[in-house]
Amino acid sequence: MMGKYDFSVGRNANFLLGMVIDNRGLVPEADVTQLTVFGQEIKQRFGHKIA
């Protein structure tokens, strides 16, 4: 996912995530885990001020 993120957001485009909602109205736990890891990676790479 980070490669696709870099090639979209890094080139000033949108990065749309298609999230599925189950019959309880919740995002499945496996997707929550994956998206949490993805968010942590983005914060680690880009969460620091350069100047």
C-alpha cells in the first residue's frame, strides 16, 4: 500500500481507500488492523517537520 500511496499522493493525486462495512455496520477487524499499520507507517515517514 505504501508504494501506491507514494505514487498517488506523492504525485499530488488522491489516494482513495475502498473500505467495506459488514452487516453490523462495522469495518472488519482485519481491515482495521491493516489500516492502523498503514497509518502508523505514514506517521513514521512523514510525521516530522523538515524545516
